[in-house]
Amino acid sequence: MYNYRVKKYIGAYAAAMGGVDIVVFTGGVGENGCEIRENICNELEFLGIEFDKDKNKGVRGIEKVISKDKSRVTVIIIPTNEEFVIASDTRYIVENLKV
């Protein structure tokens, strides 16, 4: 169900924007779930995605392009530091509180 919903969002945004240049996987599942990335990209070739299973296999937590070199749409993994962003946002809010 998760993969289906993500795939549906990609298709909906592609339709709304008139196409796609890049699909980015990030966050816990996106940067660590090679099977999930593959299942999501499966059957999205009509959008121009040429997924490279070999580039994707076993990749966890590193920035890497996982689409084929000649793919019209680039598929990439970009790791995040979610804890840092939460801490930075919290610090900003606390420092700018109007009491």
C-alpha cells in the first residue's frame, strides 16, 4: 500500500507539472529501503524513469544516482539529517519566542 501511494503521488505531481526531471528518495525509508525504491519506480518507465537495479542494490545512507545513465528522469538518493533539522528548527523557535 505504501509503495502504491508513493507511486500515485509521483504520477499526480508529474501530471500537474507537465513532467518530471528528477525523483528524489530521502529520509529513513527513502535513503535506506532499496527494495521500496525499486518497487516504487517499477512501471514508471512511461514517465521517462529508467531505474538501474544494480546501482540501487544495497545502497543505504549515501548520495547516489540510481537511474540508468541515459534515463530522461534522474532518480537519486539524498540522505538527510532529520535530527539536526528538528534541533535547528526548535532552537530557532525557542530563541524567537515572544513572551
